[in-house]
Amino acid sequence: MADASTFPLKSIFEEAGNQVIFMGRFFRNLFRWNFEWEEFIRQCYMIGYRSLPLVAITGFIIGFVITLQSEPTMKAFGAESFIPKMVAISLIREICPVVIALICAGKISSGIGAELGSMQVSEQIDAMEVSGSNPVQYLVVTRILACIIMVPLLTLIADAVGFAGSYAGLNLSQRVSPILFFNKAFNSVEFGDLLPAFFKTIFFGFAIGFIGCYKGYNSNRGTESVGIAANSAVVNASLWIIVIDGIAVQLTNALGY
Amino acid sequence: MKATTGQKIRTGIFAFTGIFLLVGAVFLIGKSKNMFGDTFHIYGTFRNVGGLQVGNNVRFVGVNVGTVESIRIISDTEARVDLILEDKVHPYIKANAIASIGSDGLMGDKLIVISASEEGGVLIKEGARIATNNPTDMGEIVAKMERVADNAQIITAGLADIATQVSGGKGTLGRLLYNDDIADDLQGTVNNIKKGTKGFSENMEALKGNFLLRGYYRRKERKRKEREEVQQQQEQTQQADDDSKGKKKHK
């Protein structure tokens, strides 16, 4: 403890090294034969399906609010017809991926951290190791993979629901046919908007799953460590999401998208 | 822990929904960029593309029929713009059509507008070059406006000079407007003319009574009366003829 406070840089590097080792264990176990399909599907259900209401409501309200907030300004410029275009691009490129990832960090990453933390406290993970089963493959690989697949799908659903929210917001003040709205929205979106955002969410999903698993799997044996694991999982996953987003923006700009 | 059948079904539906949305979005974006369906290509060269970008719309008779596929500089004065158009509009685009660069509203994106030059003509071929109408360069407009402003400055300076001279009573117009002597002279002239004409009419009356010219005026008067009598007789004859014709019709 004294070492950590005296040499904070050392503890930071130690933490980074532990994370790299843990990531290595994940990738090693990812390509093992006896993959835990049942657990993977159960985690997909828990992570993806169970987050759907939260994500859908968030997406709808984001679309609704952005439209209502931008409408007076656009009206002042006589550019109301650009609202679907603006909302579509901002939702697909940035707002939905980041907001949904942060919400998933709060819901999923903390859940995984708390679950694995409590398993560590109650020595279930040790018991699995002793009994010969592979806890990393069973607990970590399935959760991270489920996050990698489910977070992008949740973001896509949030995009779609966000469009519906934007359409509802626009129709509060004027009559716009759904065909016109979605035509305008999709005519302005390009692959350069959709695909980088989609690939970005895959990395967000990895960060959410990986940080949750790492913090839970490596938590201490004390009872309070479950809460600490859940809390630090949310904080670190959120930070990772923002950092990945910054890198992704630079990359997509450099690639000309 | 094993996943239940219900969990598996719900997860499957969820996954399919997400994948369907992704495929749908890819399809819709691809469709708007003419990636699916039959297309044909044409190109045009412009001296100035005015900020046109790859992916901008191509419009024919006001309908979006394609997109800009690529833009590349081919010489120090020209850029080649390749267009990809829907095959269904191929029968309507003739070889003599003209492409120009327009704008979608005041704040909108740039776009290519293809306009038919006239009826008839052969259809444009795949990969053919289309005639182009180069957009007016804002620099040229500004230069012209500068010349107009210079000329206007010279004209207004001249006008101001004239106005100053006129208001100072200089020149013909200035003297006419501001010099009272001319008005007085004109008034005196008019008075003299009035006096002259009055004297002239009195002289004429006196001449009529003079024995040398009296005969001339009497002959003139007689001739006038004769003309009046002949005119009256003709009118009476005409009246009688009209009456007789009217009676015959009644019978």
C-alpha cells in the first residue's frame, strides 16, 4: 500500500501489465475447442436482450430531444428540411454509439464486475480451478464475446429507435410523412458514417466486457471488494470508451471518412 | 448454468433484429448511392467544380437519378467528373444534353444538373462524355462588379460637378434656372408680341374698308355664300332620295 502511494507510476504500470496478461489469457482461451455455447447464449440474453428496454428508451429520447433542441436554430436559418439529415448523421456517427456504450458500461460492466467479484469473494472461481474446469473460458470469454456482439446490435437498435424519436419530435410542430423523413435521413447517410461507427461499437463492447471481467476476476477477498470491483469497472469502462472514441475519430478522419 | 429455451429464442430474435437493421441500413445507403441495380456511366470535364464532392446527387428534370462517382484533376485547368446514373433513365438522356453544377437550395449541397438541350437527338452511350456548362466563377463576378462600380464612380462624379455648376448659375441650364434677367427679357418679348399682333389685326380691319381692296373681299364673300348654297342643295337632294327609298321598302 505504501509502495503504491509512493510510486503511483509503478502501480499504474503494474495495473497495465496485469490487464495485458489478462487480455492474453482471454485470447488464448478464445480459440480453445470446448467453447461454452450455452453460457455464451445465456450471457447474450442477459447482456443484450435484458438491456433492450433501457437502450430503446434512451435511443428514442435522444432522437426526440436532439430534434426538439435543434429545431428552433434550424428554423431561424430556414433549414428545417436539414433536420432529418443532421439527426441521422449525428445519431449514427457519434451520439448513439457513445451514449449507448456508456449506458452499457453502467449496466453491463458493473453487473459483470459485481458478479465475478462476488464469485471471487465466495471462492467459487478457485473452486472451478480446483475442479479442473477453466474459469476464464467459462466466465470471461463468454461474457466478453457476448459484449462484443451485443453492444453493436444494441447500438443499431438505438439508432433505429432514435430515428423514430426524431420523427415523433419533428411531427410535434409540423407534418412530415414518414417516407419523406426516412428518405431524407438515409439519403444523407453514407457508408463512411455507418461502418466506422459500427466498428467502433465492437471495441466499445470489448472494453465494457473486458474491464468488467478484469475488475471482477481480480477483486480482493473482502466483502467490500464486490462494490469496489463494480464501481471501478464502470469508471474504467467509461474512460476506455471515451479514449477509444477519441482514437476512432482520429482514425476515421485520417482514413478520409 | 444452462440457458433456457425461452432465453435462446429471445436472444435469437434480438440478434436477428440487430442484423436485419444492419443489413437494411447497408442496403438503404447502398441504394441511395446506386450500388445496387443497373447503372451506366458518363463523364464531363469542368474548369471549376465549385466544391462538388464524390457522392453528390445528379439531377435530371428535377429528379435524382444518380451520383458523382469520382472527381479528379486531369490538367492544370480541368477536372473530370465521373457520374453513375440509373439505367432506367438512359433512354431519356441524349448525347446533346448538358451537365452543369448547381446547388440544392441556398445552403444545400452542390449537385450536377443534366438538362436536355432540345427534342430528338441520339441517346448518350455508356462511358461517353457529356457537354458541360461551367459555373460562373465568383471571382469573375466580383471583377465585373468592380468595373461597374468604377464606372459608376466616374459618372456620379461628373453628375455632381454638373449639379454644382447648375446650382451656381453657370452654363446655359444654370442661367436658365437661376438668372432672373432672362425671365424678365422673355416677359418683355411676350409683351411686345402681344402689342404687335393687336396692331396687326387693327390694320387688317382698316384694309377691308379701303376702296382698293374692297372688291377683292366682296368677291371672296360671294364665293363663300355660293359654296354654302350648293352644299345646302346637295343635302336636300340627298334627304329626298332617302325618304323615297324608305317609302318603297314599306310598300
